[in-house]
Amino acid sequence: MNTEFTLFDRKFTLIRYPAKHQHKSLQAWDSADELLNEHILTLPELSGSDKPWLILNDDFGALGCLFAEEQPVWVSDSKIAWLSFAENLTANQLPEVEKQDCLTPLPSSPALVVIKIPRTLALLESQLLALRKVVSPETVIVAGAKVKTVTRSVLSLFERLIGPTNTSLAKKKSRLIFCQPDSKVLNREINNPFPTVWPCRLPDGRTVQVANHANVFSRQSLDIGARFLLEHMQVSDHDRLLDLGCGNGVLGLNALSMAPGCKVTFVDESYMAVASAELNVTTNFPEQLQHCRFVASNCLETLLQQPARPTFSKVLCNPPFHQQNTITDHIAWQMFHDAYELLEKGGHLIVVANRHLDYYHTLKRLFGGVTTLASQNKFVIFSAAKR
């Protein structure tokens, strides 16, 4: 496992959080991080500036650690990225850095904006819309990503929202983007489409308005896995239910519609997802908001660390099988293990997943008994009971 990141004469120990689940073939930085760091170190006009630096979408802290002494404002929608960065700062004895989520207003007149291009084009658009309000023609903006991510759509977003844009030559399968803020472009009237809102008809016939901030999974429509699970949910007024990896919270919304007396905790590692779920409960079930909790967490770590752990009768889960751009099963495994820890005896973990994923045997090893509640050609729903 490679955890030693060296650039010029500086060396850092960097991990992907949680380190115990980091695969030996993965590391906490990529060639885009290297290119960005190398380029920023060659910008003499920034030395001695009293204006803030902004770092956006730093996956595991490779950018933030190198420039921690500059006291940048570090912006990310990912709780796992926050935890990775915090652990890497501590491991390298670096000073604390101000962190904020992507919905918090950005500081004005930054000298430098460093952007790691995110997986979703919508999140980039949302961030560029936020930057329009604070950057000036004097702001230096540099972004980086793997070559395959630097698409025409990405470049056109920079051109349309910020100003003239060009790219570097490719190096180690990565490329830099240079954008010059232009006053004419910044002063144009641009509509902000976020959060997007669409109606969702629940199985009981009720239609709810579902709002989605930019980085929410399946932001523009109900994903087919969630739709399948909605049709087979069973909830009672006595349930203490947990919507794990909640996204916009549609599973929890359905629970509140089916059983107004139930209590629902919404958990996701995306701050935008948690904010979307809270907005959707506030909009559609305001009278039940007092019975709901909204938690940003790496799986259920935040709840497990509480002195008085909550317990649940049901956990609903539509687990992801990727972290950033890497396909992995460790997130699903941690979700299942954490759910087991917080379920009451006799409680159930309900999982919807693609049929090709071998979750049945994973759940059977952990829980013992696993029942197939429903299946179709693409998805299957498992129920695992805590004995």
C-alpha cells in the first residue's frame, strides 16, 4: 500500500479514510493532484497575498495538506473527504484548515481557486455558480482531472459561467484547466437551476415534491433500484427507521407517508444529500419533522460514536459500489456491518441491489439468515434479520 506522497523536497503520509479499508492497490492521490500541486508551486504572483485561497473537491487531502500553511478554505461535499483530510493533517503535523460544505457561501475575492473536477457535472456547475459571486478578474483559477474527465461539457461550463478557458497538455493521463474570470461573463444574468424539484408519486398514491441539490445521486429522476424498493416497503407507526445512504430521502419520505407515527433518521456521506432530505421532509411532512434526524456520516460511524447509541427496528439501504472514480465493495460491507451494530434484536436490514453483486453471501456471513423479499431481472431485495 503506497501512502508516501513526495513532491520536490516535501514528503507526506496520505491515506484514504478509513485506512483499515484502503485497498493495497489504491492510494490517496492521483496524477491530477500531482499536476495541480506542481503548477501552484510555480505561481510566484500568489506569494504574500492576503486574499484567501479556495480548494474545492480535494478527494483525500493531497491538495490541502501541501498548502495547509497557506490556510486555504477547503470545500467538499463529502464527509469521507473531510475525515480523510483531517486524519492526514494530523498524521503530518500540519495546522488545522477551515473546512466548509458546498452549500456554505464562499469567502469573497479569493486570490486562488483550485478545483479538482468532480464526478458529477451538476456539482461543478453549482460550484461555478457560487464562484461567480466571489471571484474577480484578478483571481487565478486552475482545475485538474483525468483526461477522460476534461470533456467539452466541462470546458463549456467554465467558458459560460466564468470566462475564457484553455487546457494544458496531457501528462500522466491528467490535464489542467486554466480559466480567466471575465467581468462581462461574471455580470451576465444566469439562472441557478439548483435545487431541482420534481414530483414523485408514492405507492400509496400520494405525490411528494422531491428537491435535489446538485450532488445528489439520481438527481433528475427516481432511480430504478429505489423505485423497486418503494413498491415492497413495509413500515409501521412503531418503527424506528434508518434511511442509510439516503440521497434525496425518498425512501424515508415513503415511510413517513405510510406510517405517520414512525421515526426516521436520514444518513448520507454527502452534505448536499442530507440537506436535500431535510428540505424534502420540511416541504412534504412538516408536522413529522420533529420525529426525523439528518446526519452526515461515513456509513453509520457518527451514530456509532455517540455515547448513547440509538437503535433501529429497520434499516433501508441502496448501497453504492464506488468511491470517487473507484469501484469498491468496502462501503457496502461497512454499511451492512454498521447497520448490524445499530439494529435492535429482531430488527431487519433491507437491501436493494443489482443482481450481479454478491450481497446475499455477504449478508449471510454477517447476519446468518437472509430472505429474498422480491426480485426482477436487474434488482433484488434482501431482508437480513438480527438474531
